[in-house]
Amino acid sequence: MSVISVQEVSKKYGAKTVLDKVSFDIEKGEIFGLLGSNGAGKSTITKIILGLEKQSSGKIKYFDGKPINLKRKISLVPQDTAFYRDFSVEKNMLFFASIYGLKGKMKKERTDFLLKWLNLNEFRKTKSSFLSGGYQRLLNIAISLLHDPEIIFLDEPTVGLDPKMRMLFWEKIKELQASQKTIILTTHYMDEAESLCTKIALLKNGKLLTMGKPRDLVREHGGIRVMVFKVTNGVSQPDLEQIRKALNQKTIIEKDDLLFIPFEQEHSLEKIIAVTQWLMDKGYNIVSSTTKEPSLEDVFLNITGEKMKKEE
Amino acid sequence: MKLIDIIWKEISVVKSQRIALLLIVLYPFLAIGLLGSSFSGISIAQMSNINIGLINELPFDSNIINEFAVGNNVNLTEFDDVNQLRSAIKTKDVIVGLKLSAPSENSQIRVDLFYDNSNLMASGIFLEYAKVTMQRMTIEQTKTKLSEIFNTMVSLGNNLEGEITQVNEFQRKLEEAEIDLDSLEAKLNQFDFEEIEDALDGQQNSIDSFETKNAEFLHELDAFENSFDEMKQELEQFNNEFSVYKEDLDFSSTQLETMITNLDAMIADTAIDPAIKAQLETQRAGLVTMKGKIDGIRNGLDQISNDQSELNTKLNEADALFIRLRAESQTISSTLSNSSATIQTMNDDLIVFKESIDEVKDLIAEARISKADIEEKLSASSALLSSFSGQIIEFSNLDPKVLAQPVVFYEQRVFNVDPFGILVSNATSIVLILTCLLLTSIIVILEKSENVSLRMRLSPTTKPMLLFGKIIGQLLIALVEATIIFGVAMFGFGINIIPFILELYLATILISLAFISLGLIIASFTKNQSTAILTSLLIVVPMLFLGGIILPLEFMEPTMQMISSFLPLTVANNILVGLIIKGMSLLELIKEIAILTFLILFILVIVMLKEE
């Protein structure tokens, strides 16, 4: 079931087009990644889907067009914390529970559940501003989940977090997905998108460049695999030329005892074995061999022609 | 270097806040411009449209108040009784009320000053203003009066009657002088200059006639002398010719003598025939006869010559006579010329004399005019003296106490409340505006900056619910603030608010809502706390100055007064002053309530639209 269907949505600010006929569908239970550099249109499409802005043209359908109260079904976890810093954790939870329409026991029950689930229970009486950055982010998520939304927008949820906390976040996001929540994730971390997202949309200058499962995108747009051999004393120039001719690869390079050999992704294993055998036969001492696989980063680079910035 | 970097950072941060920067630039202009235009040349003397109520119970016509009104640009409104006056002060139709009364014209004037004691500064200023102005007016009057009398007394001395007699004597002398002038004029008029001129003209004519005749005589004398000269010349010529004849005769006689002698000799000569002698005898006889005739003619000629000499002598005598006659005639002519010149001189002198007489006449006429003028002045002076005399008599009847202190003031507070009561209303207004406006705007900005407002916008709670929840929360804080002030006023200063506590709280709610609304609209158009605070102050500070709390509205220009009367703080203060001090009901303050209600609704609509 498509929970959000974006159809030919455009947005203009005066003469400037920030979104140009963008279309995609987000299915229930998906973790949908919105990737793109600054100014790609991620924030604009997010605001339009959240109802904070109106599109200039195009249409957005929620839950296949069924009549719903969107604000009860949707939630945003902003990149920056969005709670009263002077309130305690519990007070923030209870207040926003009320704002999100929870009543009576539900407020308390939901607060207790989320605080426990996000490891915040021990801080419930702590003033929110006294929490560490990571826990403040967890509180931010906890508040956003108070009304048990079906669609959750996560805006750069792990920026600035330490690896441990980052892993915790990924774990919780996956748990949410497991409970059939639909998650729309905007992130600059390619590994995060690759690891979490079930589908990725790549935007540039307001246009949707490509969309698909991460693995498919890597396969289609990730480019070549690179085999790196470390050889004692390096490979002689004549041998290097021979390898280039044999593999018909002019881009093979040798630097500091390291030999870089690019391979097409398909049927590359036989070629790797053959090169390894040939070097051993020639009497070279292969210290190590590693393979550098293409990633989403490469996809982004290949499609947009630019590297993704790590921080906004 | 580090310090410079820090300083530059500070400036850069301020520069990056556009609205803050704008406000920083605007503040001086607003502060100076707004306050300057409102209170430029702030002084009571320059105030306009000052409404003063008046109850005039003076037993005489007094122009003091009119002078007061004209000299100080005030509008006077007369009232019949004190209650009417008090009501007018309560509704601010008049600022100060004056009740004038006095037992008699020469007694002290009692001035009851009814003043609006609901505004400490305004009431104090206007009270002092009214007192000082009235005192100044009366002191000026007293001073003028005393000065006039003093000058009169100095100038006239101790005896005014003597002065009047002297004036009368002066008048009498003037009358006599006029009679003398009349006499002089009559005498001058007796001169008949035409007759004198005619006589002189007659004399001149006679002299002219004499001169003519003398000239004719001279002319005739000249003609006669010429004829005489011609005759003398002819006689001379005759004499000359006569002498020639005489000489010829003498020659002829001599010749004849000679011839006779010669004949005698011949006759005596015997040798000559006697016949020839006889003939010679005959010829000699003929010659002797001829000679006798010639000698006779010659003797006749001598006679004639003698006569001629005599005639010549006489002619010479006639010549001498002619010379004398001519000399006499010239003497006469000269004398006549002298006479004519003398008459001309007399004529000239007569003209000068006539002109002098005319001048004297003019002088007499001027003297008469001067006399009339002097008489008029003397009459005026006499009247003035009589008036001064009367004034001095009147002055002597005045009570010295009236002159020293002509007006006695009695202050009458219109509202029965002490200064602390006034402070309660003012303090409540100021505290509410600061609390509500600043708190609301700051909290809204805080929620924006901490993304809480974004979260709320995405929540199922409606915008009106969020807005009204915020307003009511702020309202409760304001009510707590107000309750503290009311508590202090009641238990600390003994101001009894119980009789109107319900109305007071209703008014506080309304005022707080208005100020909260202002805070909301400030927050709607600002992005950070510093800008919100600056903007709040930008609104609050001018309202404090223009709201009539610190400085009286009456000090402002009329246009600014009108604008100020619609400022929320002014309206709020009016409501609280009305309730706490003036004892008015909310119904009487319906205008102020309507203004605030309209303001609240207007702002809330804008805020809702802005949120959308």
C-alpha cells in the first residue's frame, strides 16, 4: 500500500524552481531515503509532504487517498531538538503527549513506554538541557513518536552522534520499520542510507535523478570494483604493461608497491584469480589482496558528478 | 589582536541581525524624533488647548480670568456649580477648575483650585501652573496699580489742588495772550499798504515827469546852445570878414592919404602948370572926400566892431549861463534819480515789511492753535489729575492685605485618593505592559528558535487552540502580577479595592489581553529574541513617554495628543485610573474598553493570518 504518493510536484519561489515535477511513491513499512546535496530540494519536498508548505503544482496522496487526519498519522523528528529545554524529560513528554492529542492514562502509558524503549527512563526527571547530545536526540524522537504516527520523517537523525549512539539509532529505526512504521529519512551519510533505506530517491537541483533499492542503484550506477594487490618491491614496468594488455585495461596503476586493477562487476572473479596466479607464477610476493566494492557514495558521485558533503 | 577580533565579532553579530540593525538605526531617530516632535519646546507657556473650568462667583466684573485665558492660550469653560466642574475634570474635559469668590471688590479673591489628582505629575504641574500664573497676574496687577499711584504722587507733589490752580492760571494767561494777539493783529491790519504803495507810486511818477521835463529842457537847451553856437560862428565869420573889410578900408585910407600927400606935393610944385594944379586940386578934394567917407565907414566899422565885442562878451556870458543851466539841470536830474532810488528802496522795504507782517500774522494764527492745543491738554491734564486724585482716594480705601496678597488659594483635590493610590494604577499599567508584552514575545520567539512551534504546528492541536492556550497562560501570569500589586496596594497602603474588585479584574484581563496581543504580533514579525526585545522596547518606551503616565498629555502637540489617546498604554492607564482613582464604572469607560477590544481582535486576526 502506498502511504505517500508524490505526483509531478513542482515548487517555485518566484522565478526560481526548487522542485521540478518530482514523483515517487512510498510504501508502507519502507525506509525511504531522500538523498541530495544542499539545495537539492529535500527540505522543500519534506515540508510539502508534511503540509508546512504548498506545492506550486502536482499532487500528493496519502494512504491511497483515504480521508485521514494527516497530523495524527505523521510526525517529524527534526535535526535540531524540538522541546522545552528547561522542562524535565517527563514534563516534555507529558506536555507534547497532550499536544498530540493523548488523553488520560494514554499519556502516561505512552510516555513510560517510549522512555523505556529509548533508554531514557532513568532521565525522566532530568532537565532536558542537562541531557547529553545523544540523549537529547533520543528525547526528540521519543516526543515525535508519542502519538504513534504511521509515517515518521527523520531529518539527519544521527548527525554529530558518536558511533555507539549512532548504532543505537539505527537499531531503533529498524525496530520502527519492523513495527510497520513508514520512515522517510534524509541523511548525508551514505552508509546510513545504504544500511537503513529500503528505497532511495536521489535529488539534484530540484529534480529526481534516480530512485530504487540501494543494491540496485549500486549495481546500476556504482561503477567498477577495484582489486588492490600489495606486492613486495612492486611490479616491474614490463610486467605491468603485460597485465594491461592481457586485461585490456589501460587504467591499471602501480604506486608504492600497491597495484590497483579495476574490474567490471560482472564476471570479475575469474579475472582476479587469473591475475593472482600470473603474479605468483612470475615470482612476485603478494603480501595482501583486497577488493574495494562500489558503494552508494560512488552512485552519488557518478550520477550527480559531485561528492556528498558529510555535514550540512 | 584577540580583543579586536572579539570586538569585530560583536559588531558582525549585530550587523547580521537585520531587524536589530534597523532598530539600532531607528531608535535614535524615533526617540529624538517622536519625543522631540511630541514635546518640542516643552514648557507650560507653549501648551495649547488647555481646558480650564471656571465658576465665577465674584461680586464684580473681573477681567483677571479673561486676561489669564488670552495670555496663556487656554480655553475657559464656565460651570454653574462645583459638581459639574468635578464631573468635567473626571471626564478630562477640563484639566483644572477655578472657583473665584470674594465678599467685595476690595477684599481678597478666594480661588479654589480643583485639580485632577489622578496623575501625580500632571496634577502637580497644572496646580503649580495655575497658582503661579494667577499669582503672577494678580501681583502684576497690584504692582501696576501701585506704580501708577506712586508715579502720580511723585509728579503731582503733595498738593493736587495747587497743581489744578496753577493749570487754571496758566489757562487765564493764555486767554490774555490771545487778547493781546487779537490787538496786535488789529493793529497790523490797520496798515494800508496799498495806499502807501499808491503814494510812493505817485511820487515816483512825479519824479519821472520831472526827469522827463528836465530832459526836455536839456534837450531844448542843447538845441538853443547849438543855435547860439551857430550864431557865434556866424558872428565870428562876420567879425573875420569885418576885420578884412576894416583892414581893406585902413589900407584904402592909407593909400588915399598917401595919394593926397602926393597931390599936395605936386600942387606945391611950381613947375606944374596951375591948370594941372587946379585939376590936381580937384582930384585932391575928391580924394579927401573919399578918404573922409572911407574913414567914416571905418569909424562905423569900429563902432560895429565895438558892438560886436560887446555882443561877444554877452555871448560869452550866455555860454557861461548855459553851462550853469546844464549843471543845474544835471543836478536836478541827479537829485530826481536819487529820489527815485529812495522810493524804490522804500518800496522794497515796504514789501519786506509786509512779508514780516504776514509772518507775524501766521505766528499769531499758530499761537492760537497752540493755545487751543495747550488748552485741550490742560483740560485732559486737569481731568487726569482729578482721576488720579480719585484713584488715590480709592487707594486709600483699599485694605493693604488685599494689595499684598490679592488672591488666596485653596487646593481642592477632585478625587479622594492619596499619591499611593495613583501609583497603583500607573504601576499596574506599566507592569502589565512590560510583563505581558515582553514575556509573550520572548516566549514565542523561544518556541520558534527551539523548534517547539514547528512541532506544535505539525501536531493535531489546532492553531486557535495553541494560540488561546498561550494567551490564557500569559493572562494568568498577568493576573498574578496584578494581584500582587493590588494586594500591596490594599494591605500595604490601605487602598480599598474591594468595592470595585470585580470590575478591576475584568479591566485587568482586558488590558492584559491587549498587551499579550501586542507581544504576539511582535513575535510574528521577528525572528530572534534580541530583535523581539528591541522591538518590544521600541513599542513600550514611546508608549511610556507618550502615554500620559510620566509626562502629561497636555504637553504634547494636539495631533500627538490625539494619537497618544489611542495608544494601548494610555487607554489601559485611563481605565485603571478611572476605576481605582476616579471611581468610575466600566460602563463609563466604554470608549476605552471598545478601543482595547478592537485592538485585541485586530491583532489576533493578523496573527492568525500570518501563521497561515
